[in-house]
Amino acid sequence: MEMLLSTKGITICLFFFVLSLAAAIEIPLSVSQLPTITEQSHTQVAYPFDEDFTIKCEARGNPQPTFNWTKDGKPFDLSSDPRIVTSNNSGTFVIQNRGIINNFQGKYRCFASNLLGTAMSEEIELIVPSVPKFPKEKIEPLDVEHGDSVILHCNPPKGIPPLHIYWMNIDLQHIPQDERVSMSLKGDLYFANVEESDSRSDYCCFAAFPRLRTIVQKMPMTLKVSRLKHANDSGSPNAAVTKANFIKERKPKLLIPPESAGSSSSVTVIKGGVLLLECIAEGLPTPHLSWVKVTGNMPKDEPETENFGKTLKIDQVTAADEGTYQCTASNPVGRARHEFHVHVEEPPQWLKKPEGGVYSVGANLVLLCEAIGNPEPSIQWKLNGMPIDGRTFRGRVSTREISLTNLQLQDSAVFQCEATNKHGTILASANINVLNIAPLILTPDGENYATVVGYSAFLHCDIFASPAADVRWTKDDSIEPLSAFHYELYKNGTLEIRDTKKEDSGSYACWAANSVGKRAITANLDIRDATKLVVTPKNPRVLKSHSILLKCQAEYDSHLKHSFKLSWRKDGGELPVNSTEGGRIILDRDTLFISSVLLEDQGVYKCVASTALDTAEAEAQLIVLDVPDPPEDLQLSENQNRSVRLSWKAGASHNSPVNESIIEFEENHWEPETWQELIRVPGNDTTALLPLAPYVNYQFRVVSVNAVGRSQPSKPSLRYATPPAAPDKNPENIRVEASEPNEMVMKWEPLKPMERNGPGLEYKVSWRQRGVETDWNEELVKKHSLSVKNVPTFVPYEIKVQAVNNLGSGPEPNITIGYSGEDVPDAAPAGVSVEVLNSTLVEVFWVGIPRDRVRGHLRGYKVNWWKTRSMLDGKRHHPEKHFLTFVGERNYGMIPGLEPFSEFRLTVSAFTSRGDGPESSPVVFKTPEGVPEQPRFLRILNFDKDSVTLSWGLPKKANGHLTGYILQYQIINETHEVGAVSNVSVANHSALSWHLAGLSPSTKYKFYIKACTAKGCGKAATEEGLTLAQGTYAGIYEGISTQGWFIGLMCAIALLTLLLLTVCFVRRNKGGKYSVKEKEDLHPDPEAQSIKDEIFGEYSDSDEKPLKGSLQSLNGDIKATGSADSLVDYGEGEHGMFNEDGSFIGAYSGSKEKGSVESTGSSTATFPLHA
């Protein structure tokens, strides 16, 4: 087998185990030896309800011991009674509970003998109790006078203690006991003086013996108490009673101890036992008992009194309790005393016991036996259970010592020493075995041991030898004894190898030799790898209610995998496997998962790994973070009209320090039950001086804040009311609003409830026209506005608003300037002129109206324009007005998005918040030609191997007289490569198709068509197509082109081809293979590649190109312009505005005309228009 040596804790245990073996090694049973008592009974009670009674005596020895018994010092034959049952090779016998067994009561002793000697047991007392019974007797009634003392005797029968005595009536109701009526330790009932209420005929004494399961009752006793037994005949009855009572009054007299015992008595108590001293007295009035210790001090622990002070009780008596105790019984008439001289004695106890052992021939022997006790015990030596006869014993015997020299084999014997006093007897035995044998190695040969690196290994070699053997260890094939510093050899032969390493593995041999012979055994040692643990994360900090996963990573020797176990502990306590707590804590082998972490989950979590050889631990401290606990114990101090000091006790911070405390208040007048923040203080502060407003009934609470969050609010403080005062401030944000020209409405922000400072808040409003020497107009109002009628239009006024309450006025208010109601302007701008910048943009100039004609705050100017006719066809247009607004005192503005080659009219008007003023006289201007819009479509009508016929539509808007078209084409393919662009000029402006020749067969082309005016060419429409393969039909046409059937076949093929092409075009128009955007990215317009967006605002006659985007129509359809320029020169339409600095923030109005043509072809690209 393999013996596994585990942890360092086991190392310590083995160390002490080895030392104990060195002190007393057990003789193997294979060696001849004296008998030794191994088990015996002690005092035993033969209860009547038991079936039998066992008296034990077991011993071992070589040869096997035989047993004999004595009873009360005389030989006892176990076969003398058939009720005694014995066992072979055992001294134990059983007495069967049949018939009368009283004759078995006595003190027994067991003797175990063999050829070498005799061992003797301690005395075993067998108690055979009789069934306790009260004797049948007739008890005469007791007839006594009121005030007499009475004793009711119980005299319980003898039985096995403990004994419990109760006094009850026939209905099993306890007799009430007090200072006057009480029961003695012996069970008698004492009356210090009797009363008429004590009269009854059923005083019953009950004696209970729990160990015998028996309760017995004495015959009921009768007590009659009369008040006037000896009253004389003279005087009134009351006088007789008084006289009788006076005669009965007497000083105390002790009943226990009785007077016959004298004024003192002696009491002996066993050390460690219970001391009970009892004093019971009679007298009238009822005496009171008290106790003192006359000699020495009372015990440190005040002695306990029982039975209404009549019994003094001391548990666990020591020698210090010895001395004189005095009890005193006292009443108003006198007192009585008794002294108890307490002596503490004790049974024998060993100071030195004789020690047995194994001795070699020729050795010397000394046995010591010393005992103490009170009285001093007597010592008796015995040899093999018999008293030593000094005449025949060759050694020396004294009271405390036996000595023998030059021991021989025949000196083997059992020596007994008995110490006896009146309180008991103790026995000690010493087996003296004189042996002369070669070493016996008790450890099996070939044992396998294992331990882990760094731990100690213990290789056992238990040896028995007499004389003592010399022991040495060797390793592997070496014959040299092991002597390195990390080897230690113990007296019992065990070898310890400290701080083991891998190289300590190997085979070891233990050699034992004495003068008689020698022996050897081998042992094998394996060194395993130590177990290692790491817990991650090491010291996690987790928010309450969040989750945490602890993982225990372990490394251990593969040989130990079957014994490897893993467990978790928290704060030293075991965490049970599969602990769930409703699924919140889950242990799964090497992981510990805690969901919804609680504060009580905080602690040190330890992962413990154990194998058959070692134990390893790793720990992680889990810190749970939470919001602080609410502050407590809010106190107010330093009460002032405008301040109070608030103090509090901070709650637990839960591992995250408090950063700040928020003090909130609630007042019960304006916003009851609504808490508002007052001030914040740093986290370490627990007091703050709070600024308060007058006329508020406050209560406060505190909220603590840490990195996790805010605590629950504290409980509110007591309320604190501040006295009223005049207002500290006046209303703010004073302004004038008016909906009518001759009206002025003054408004302001009213004071907040906390700013009122007192009852009766009103506002004193003062106003006068600015620049006019006149008195202030004043009015008190409760609202936060005042309307004044019949004032001049748009005139400045000085305004003041002051807060007033019942206790006074607020500070002197500041003056605010406001204007009375506005009206629309009554004049139109003059000098309106227009400068045409290009075909879609003009700049307008005007002269602003005088300030006195504005009649309000000038908001800006509005430019209105409308198209009157087209210059292309001369047709008149129904006026569709557009406008732009220009904020502020401007005198110019840009009008974009006009239609080229058209005639317009334009007016300008000023406006205020009340509306527009009159318009200026219309100004007529015309826009020049522009470039055309994109042709409506471009289509391929016919494809051949080297030519194509193209058709296109007119542009949606020509924007001038068309001068012709530009046709462009280039080769494209699927490799993102494009060929050079070829240009064809179509001078006929009426042409809408073109046959293009000279193309390459089986080649894909992209075609572009642009319309042109004198101003330039517009955006191109595009299309793509593939020419036919060369020679496809050449051979057929040469021979059979004139055949009718061939012509019909060609027509059918052409028709089918046209149908397929139509399907392809339709599909490509719906998306085809590429989106338009992808095609444009892949094959851009060659002209567009050279065009860059120009910055809007730089205009000249030679660069008149349409603006990207279009104007907003009056019907509300909006299309944002494509220009990225700053529109500082533009006004705003109906839905747009300019900022005060003129930056454009809205769209302008215009007709619903899009700036790009919707192509009907699938390949039409969308090109940007030039600004």
C-alpha cells in the first residue's frame, strides 16, 4: 500500500505522535508480557426495571490471562449462582434480574493472571436498591394556637439519590412557601408561626426518586389552628385577642440547627462539591435570616442563598471556602445566631503514579507512588494483587517507593499502589516486563510513501526490542546512514525528511540491531508536485445588485487527480456545494457566481484545494459598493432669523467615500411635500450653516452622495419657522408688450414664493414718458402685468417695478426702457433699382424709409417680384408673386432662381412686427438667355456592326433660342476603362435624330447629347449600346439574300430581336444591371470631369449660367438649392428667415421648376448645373 503524507498541519500532528510513541511503546502481543486491565466497570446501580446487570473486566497479556473475582474482599465464585452468565477469555459477567438479588450487593474486584503476574482492577461497587416506601402509620392531628411554631415531619424512605421532596395537598397543589413557611433540606415542613389559614387536613409529603422512576406519598397530616385557646374571661373579646397575641410575640429561636447542638457546629464538605448550610428559625413576627463569614472573606462570587435566605449554597468548594459562617435570625423582638465551622476535605489524588515499562536484564527499577488528600491518604503496595511480604521480596519497599536492582526475567510482575482515606480509594498499576529479545520491526516491509514538494515525509520503522535497538536509515544502494541536515531520526525509528525535493524520491532501508540480533525493512518514497491555486479576479469591487464571477485556477499532480477536491469558504466558514439561495449564489466546480450581489456578500472568499497529500488555498476579497446609508440624527442649532446650523451623523459609506452631502428643504405653505435642494457641502462635513429666507416654515433632510450614487434621504428634521421681513429683491425681466398701437402692457417675472419674505405681496409699478419732465405714474397691483391705454404710438417710457409686502418695500428698483405699441410703416422705400447679374440672378437696391415713418421697430424690407412674359415666345403670364425678406436696415439684396430670357416686375416695402408698409412703384427688368436644360431623352433606334441611329427629345426649357446640338460618344467596357471622347456638332436646331457611322463592331459605346443656345450648351442626356459582331450575316446575304423564304426568315428574326431588345431596355430602365449612380461613377461625362463648382456671388456678363436648384413656389412645395455658397445677399421667403447678420437660414419662394431634367432613358446621367 502507499501511505500518503499530506499537509504541514499533519506534519505537526505526526511530530507529537512520534514523541508520544517514544515515551511509551506498546508491547506486541506476540511477545510474552504481563496482564493489563483494558476495561472495567465502575459503581453500578441494579435498577429493578433493568433485565440484567453487567460487571465488566477485560485484560490482555501473553499468555492469555485468566480471571478471578473477590466480593467484599473475599473470593467470589462466578459459578455459585445460575443467574450469573460468563464469557470465555473474559472476566466480564452478567447478573440476570430474576428473583431476589439483594445478595449481589457489594464491592467487587477483578484479578487477571498469567504465568508472569497478576493485574488487579479498581473496586466496583454494585448497589441493589430496595423499592422506597413510606411506612403505614396513623398520624394524629396537630391542634395548635395562632402564632405557635409547628414542624410537619416527612421522614422520607431511603433510596438512590437524587431525592426530591414536595409538599402538596390532596389535589396535588403545592403548599405555598415563604419566609414563614418553608421546607428543610431533610424534607420537613417548618412553620415559624402559624395562622388560621394554615388549617387543613391534607398536608401530604411526596418523595420522588428519578433514577428509580418512583414517587411515594406519606399519609396526609392534619393541622388545626385556633386563635383563643387560652383566652381569659375578663374584658372584651378584642382585648383578649390582643392579650393573646401579645403573649405569643417572641424573639427568634433556631429550629435548625437545634438548640441542643449549641451555638456552633462543625460541617465537613468535599473539595469540588456543594456546601449547603441551613438555618430555620421560629418566632413572631416571622424572623429574617442573614449570613456572614466570620473568619476570612466571603468568596469572590457572592454565595447563593436559597429557600428564602434559609440555605447558604456554595458550588465547587475550594480550600478558600473553609472557615466559620454565621447565620442570624432576627425580628423586632430579638435575634438568634449559630456558627458553622466548615472544613474542606478531599479524596486521594495522585502526585506521582508508578510507571510500568519494558526493562532489559540487569537493569535497575525504581517505582514511585505519592498521593495527597484530606485526611492524608495511606499508601499500600501490592505485588500481583497481593500485599508485598517484605521478608520474601528481594527489593526495598518504603511508603512512597519500591526499588529493585539487577533485574532478571523472573522479576516481571504487576505492582499496584493504593491510596486510601475516608473519602475514597485510588489504584495505580505498573507492569514491569523484563525481556531479552532481538528487535521486532512492527512496520510492514515494502511500504510505499508519497508527499509533495516542500512538505515533510515521515517513513515509519516501529521497533520493539529489549535491550533497546540501534536504528539507522540508508537510501538506495548506499550503506552509509542518512545524516544530512534535512533528515531527522526519532527515538521510535521514524525518519523525517524535511522540505522534500524531487531528488528525495527513492528506496530507503531501516536497520535495527541490539545484542540479541538485528532486522531490516525497506520503504519507497515518491515526491509529487505541489498543488497551486490562483483566484481571479484578485480583489474585485462590485456594485450592489450586480454580478460577480470568481474563478479558481488549479494546478496539481496528475497522480492525485482522483483525490483532488475543490471547495469554497467565506470568512472562514464553509460554503456548501450547490448553495443557491434561490439561485443567487451558484458553485460550479472551480467557479463561484453571485448574482444580485448583496452587502452581506462582502468578505474574503477562499478557494481550498485538497488532495490526498496536500492542501492549497487562494483568496480574493470581495468588496461590495453601494450608495451610502441615509444620514441619521439630524439636529438644529444656532437658530437665527436668516440661518440655522444643521448637524447629522453620516451613514455607512459602503466602501465608496461620500463625495458630498445635499441638504434639501421642504416648506408647508407654498409647495408642501415638495423637496428642493438648498446647498451642497463636501463629503467629510457633517454640519452646515444653512441660509434661510424669511416667512418660511422649513424642515430639512440630507442626502449623501458617493461614486455609486445618492443615498435614500434621511428622516426629516424638526420644523424651523423664520419670521417675516420686507422683500429683498424686485421683479426681473421687465418688458413691454402691446397688441394695439395705442396700448402699453408692462410685464415682469413675479417673485418666487420663497422670495416673498412675508404676507401681502404686491407690486408698485411706476412709469413716465422718457425725455418729458413729468411726474411718475404709479399703481399697486397683485398680478405680474399692468396694461395702460391711450398712449402715443411707439414712444419710449421709463418703467420701474418694486416689490411691497406688509412689512415694507423692497430695494429701490432699476429703470427699464420700454416702448408703447407699434403700427405698420406709413412710407414706401424710394430709389428702387435692379442690376441684372446673369440669366437667373439680379441685385436690387433701394433707399430706406425715414425712422419717424417706421412707427415701430424696423424688422426689415420685403422684395416682391413676378414674371410678366417670356422673351422666347412673347406670351404673357398670369402674375405669380414671389418675395424675399431682408432683415434689418438693409438697402440691397440678391434675387436668385429667376427664369432666363424673361420679363419681371419688382417692388420693395418696409415691415414691422405689426405688418408691411406700402410698396414702392414697380420696376421692370429682363433676364438674358441661359443654357438649355437637358434633352428629355436619348434613344438608340438602330444598331449595325459599325453604325447607330440616335434619337432625342427637345429640352424641357430652352432658356433661349436653340442654335443646335452637340453629340458625343466614347468606348466603354467592364474594366473601368473608357476611350477618348468624339464630338459631332449638329447645327440644325430642329434636328432630333442622327445616324452615326464609323463605329467598331462588337463594341460597347456611351452616347451624350446636349442642347445649345448662344449662351452655351446645357446638361447631357446619355445612353449606352453594343454594336453587332462583324460577318454575322455576310455569307448568307451573298447567296440567298434574294430568296423569298430568306427574306421572311430575316423579318421574323428582326422582329424577335426587336422584341428581345425592347425587353432588355425595359428591364434596364427599371434598374438593369447597374444603377444610374454606379454608371456615372464608372463612366462620367467627359465635360463634367472638367467642371468644378464655382463660388456663388462672383458674377459677370460672360458667365451667365443657371443657379443650381430652383425657387420655392407660393404653394409651399420646397426644393433646397444646391449652392454651397454663403447667401448673405439673399432675403427670406415665406418660410425662411435671415439672421441679424444676414446669413441665410431658410428657403426662398419661387415657382415649382426643378433644376434637373427627368430622363426617360435608363442610362441618362445627372450633371450639376453651373452657378
